[in-house]
Amino acid sequence: MKLLFKWLLSATALLAVAHLYSGVVVQSFSAALVAALLIGLLNTVLRPILIVLTLPVTVITLGLFLFVINALMFYWAAALLDGFQVRGFSAALIGSLLYTLIGMVINSALESLFSKR
């Protein structure tokens, strides 16, 4: 149940990012659902591999390269989908930062909601 709520709220967060920032465009809520699912899959499967491969660069930049990896996941998800568009890498960077911040709020709210049961 928690996973379903997180997925729906992540899609809503993606719509909020598109509303807040003009560099990210989401056509509909169904496109946001698919995009949230794809971003989650990319973050689960591909992101850990990229983190290990770019560990020296991440250490040299004191972890700032992780922002680039997050932006790449966001950008690649947009490249694979029709209803979700990101206008350039800088838009992906800003969009991924906003999406991450909103996602942190969602995770915090879900933890407090489901821990009381």
C-alpha cells in the first residue's frame, strides 16, 4: 500500500515540478505515472552502477557529481518517454533537484503516516 501511495505522490510531484519550472513538461497525469515509474526503475537499477563507476570523480568533487547522476536519470527518463520532456541538461539538473526535494517531503510524510499503524 505504501509503495502505491509513493508512486502516486511521485507522479504528483513530477506534475508539480512541471508546474514550477518551465524546463520540464508533463503532458498528463498518466504520463507522469509512467515517468515516475521509469525514474524509479532507473534510480534502482542504473544509478548504483553509475555511482560505483564514477566514484573517483564523486570523491574529487566532494559528492557534487551525484547531482549530475540524478540529472542524467531524469534526462534519460524524458528521452525514453513521449509525454515527459526536459529541455536540456540544465533543465534536467534543476528538475531533478526539485523532484528530489519534493520526494524527500513525500518520503517523510509517508514514514510518519505508515509508522503510526
